[in-house]
Amino acid sequence: MMLNLIDKIGDWNPQLFRELKGQFKFFNVAIAVVTSFVLQLVVTLYHLSNAPNNKYSLTGTYCRLRQIYEPQQTQVFKESDQSKIAELNDFFSKNFCPQIQIDWQMWWRDHWEYIFLTFSVIFIFTLIVAGTYLLINDFAKEETRGTLNFIRLSPQSETSILTGKLLGVPSLIYLMILVAVPLHLWAGLSAQIAFSYILGYYAILAASCIFFYSAALLLSLFSRSFSGSQPLLGLLVSGVIFMFLFITMLLASSYNNSLNNSIAWFRLFNPWDTTNYLFPNLFNLSNGSDIKKLQFFYLPLGRSIISVVGFHLLNLGLCSYGILQILKRCFRNPQASIISKKQSYLLVAFCQLMIWGFTLQIGENSYTLDRQVGENYILLASYNLLLILSLIAVLSPHRQDVQDWARYRHQGVSSHKSIWQDLIWAEKSPALVAIAINLTIVTIPWLIWISLTSIFDTNNGQTWLGNDVDRFKVLLAIALSISVIMIYATIAQLILLLKTPKRSFWAIRIIGAAVLLPPIILEFIGITSQVSTVMSTVWLFSTFPWVGIQGSSTTTIFMAFLAELTFLGWLNLQLTRQVKLAGESATKALLA
């Protein structure tokens, strides 16, 4: 029967048929099923071992006589009479709750819930951690055997191949979980947990698996540089994911669990907060989950279970869809850039929507727009800096790609398109215009905020950037940040146009040094914005010009901006010249 089912699956998805045929062998299936049953037996017996016995305390949770003896015990301890305390302890040590007075209905309800929650945690760790390892390890085997290129050349669509991998490679893990689902479902219903909540948990679990599995496939696709070490890479990645799940579980179970900041978006990539919202006894938090206070652009998401689960699924769904689009783009051609310029614009816009949406929340200590952004501006600036630097690394084409593009432009093949259209959309053209557009998308929310806020901290009567900061200074600081990043992007593109080997190696290290070393050196030698006007000026030319705003005059900031703009213009002239020469030389070589 199973073979017939697999054959029918083969008609729908040949890649899935290939994976299932390799996985579903009698010995493998038997191991998976037996392991699942043994795990169910161990968990069930463990919880049943806690059943009240003949020596169950009179003040125990499930003893009906508790309401009689517990007030007496409380009163004696309040009086602090040692003789009475000793007498009471002696009484409790010799007298126990009669079995007839034990509330077995309540005990069974609670322990069915414990079994349900235990399996809920096991499902998350098993599916996500083990599944990602199997996917990365499978890609390593395909690469070693040389069958990965064969799959790429098959007539199947990218969607069919990737779906087959996602569903087929961890299929034995799926089988283990499916065998345990009946007990899990029965335990949840016996614990009087709403069936809709259980379905919500399954939906979150499935969406989390799709997200992490897609990310694992993407990492495997670009791990060819780790040739021979992919199995070790699989262990490393699964270990990192295990630590991520474990740490986020600790965060979700902590009492200081505020989600009223921009970090809330990243918390939505773990399943614990929403699962804890569905099942409040998961971490036994007396104050409940802080996700109930979650807001998005002031919209109270946490008030409704539908909005919480729906937004969680929407976030994971959109991110998984984006990763799958990257996989489809690069699967046939691993040498292609990870994302196109058009996709980068959508990515940056989506990230701005999410991080600003969770920044604008009215928390316990944030009642004004000034405070909400003021308490998050370092996080916002850091997120965007990492995002733009990553896009510089991803979008900047290498020498051969630029030569091909410049040759077509030089020969007039692309004359029907303007140069600006090519710079905005063409993948092989230099990425500076695309980086500038992405920086514009990042800047728009800041400009809107500056136009609406007084940039004033109501706690201490100061602006959150200092005592003497006006809007014009802040605008100049934003312009300085943009010019510095554009300088980094131009330098990276110039390095990638060199004829030397390991161009990417040098580009990453030079830009990394330019970003990190000046602030580290300045901080190490104690140059801060409070030292002097001259020292503050030095910060204006670093990656973080915000530090030097307070100690610098408006004229100084403006002159620093003009200096950076002049240097950026000179670099772009050099880049234009190099691209033109590359196109001419490529054309001459082709004609020769």
C-alpha cells in the first residue's frame, strides 16, 4: 500500500518520489516508528509516576482536604510559634491524604496538559533542529556524489525540486512526529485545550519548519566553498539553531520579557512566544505572556489570538517566500547574485516596515513618539547599517559581469534602454544607484519622524542626542551617514573591478576595517563628542557621525558633508573611467 502511495506521489513530484524511495526503507521506517512509540511511552510513564500515592500530603494540590489544613498551616507559620510548627510538621509527617479525597479528575486534566506541553516542546526541537541537519547533510551528499548538477539539469521546475527536498529529506522525522500526533492531540483535548488553539500550534510549527528548512537549503546552496566540510557545517548550523531555540525559550519564559521595542520582530522568528500565548501554562508565567501587549504601528496585535497567530504566520510566510524566491533564482546558476536589484528594494522596504512597526509601540515607559524612537534609534541604525552593508556585498558585480555589461553598452546593444534604467535594474551593472535607492528607502521613515518629533526627552529635559541638537543638524547627520556608506559602496565596487585574485576577500576586509576600526580607535583613545570641537569633528568622518553632532557646529557638519561629497564624486569619476575602459578592452578583445 505504501509503495502504491509513493508511486502516485512520483507522478505528482518526481523529486519527492526519489527522496521517499531512498528514505522509506523497512529498517529506517521501523527505527522511526519504534523510536516514536518508545518516546511516547517514556513521557507518559514519567508523568504517570507523579500520581498521588498513599503518602500524598494533606496540603497537596489535588487533596480536597487542602482547603481545611492549608489555612491552619498558614496561621501557625504567621504566629512563628516553634512548638506549634514542630507539632504541625509532625502531624503532616504521620497523616496523609486519603485516596478517596484526591481529586483525580483535576489530576488527570493537569497531567494530560503536562504530556501535551512536553510533546509540544519536543516537536519543535526535533523537527527544526534535526530537519535542518538532514537537509544540509543531504545537499553535502548530493554534492559529493555529483548528483546535484544532474538534478539541476533535470526538466523539473525549481519549485518541484525544492518542494521535493523540503518534504522528502526529513520524511522520517515527519513519520516520527505523525506517529506521536494522536497521543499529543488526545492529551490536548483531554486537558480541555481548545481544538482551534491546537490547530494554531500546528500551523505555527509547520510555518517555522518551512522557514528554517528554506534557510538551510539556501545555506547549503552557497556552501560550496566549504567543500568536504558540509557535514561539519550541518552540525554547526543545527547546533546554532538549537542554541537559538533554547535561548529564545529562556527569553519567552522569563518574567522580564518586554516586546515593546524593535527586537520584537526578531522574536517572531521563534515559535515560543506565540506558543506560550496559546498555552499559558507552557512556562508557568504568573503575569502571563508579554505578547499580549504587543503592538504594530500602535495596533494592538496582542489582544486577539487570531491577530497574534495570523501575524506570526504572515511574517514567517513572507520571509519563507522570499527565501524560496532566492533559491529558485540561484538553484540553476549558483554563480548568480543572491538577489536582484528589484528584490533588494522590496527587501529593504519590508525590513523598514517591520522594524519601524514594532518600534512604534506605547509601552510602560514610552508614551511619546520622541521616546519611542529615541529608545530604539541605536537598534534601528545598527539594523539598517548591517542591511545596507550586506546589500553592498550581494549586489556589487564582479569584474567579468561589469565587463560584459560595459561591452554591450559600448557596442550599443542596450541602446534602447537608458543608462539609468540599466543602473537601476540591470544585474551586471554597477550597484551604486541601487544602493542609493535602498538608502533613500531607509531614510524616508527617519525624515517622517524628524518632521513630526521635537526630538525631546521628557525624562531629563534634554534632547536624546544632547542639549544642542536641532532638526537641521540631524538632517546633516543623516546626509553624512548616506555619503559615508556610498563611499564604502564605491570603494567595494572599485576593488571588485581589479584584476587581482581574491577580490571579494580584499573588498570584505577593507570595507570591514573602514567600518569598524575608526570608531574602535576613537573610542579606545577616549575621543568623544564632549572632549572638544576638533575631536568631535573626527567622528563626523566615521561610520557613526551621530556621535559628533552635539560638539560640532552646523557649519562644521556642513563642511564635513561637502568634503565627503567631494571625495565620493572623485571616487565615482574613477569608477566611471574604469568601467568605460573595461567595456572598450572587452570589445577590442572580442573583435580581435
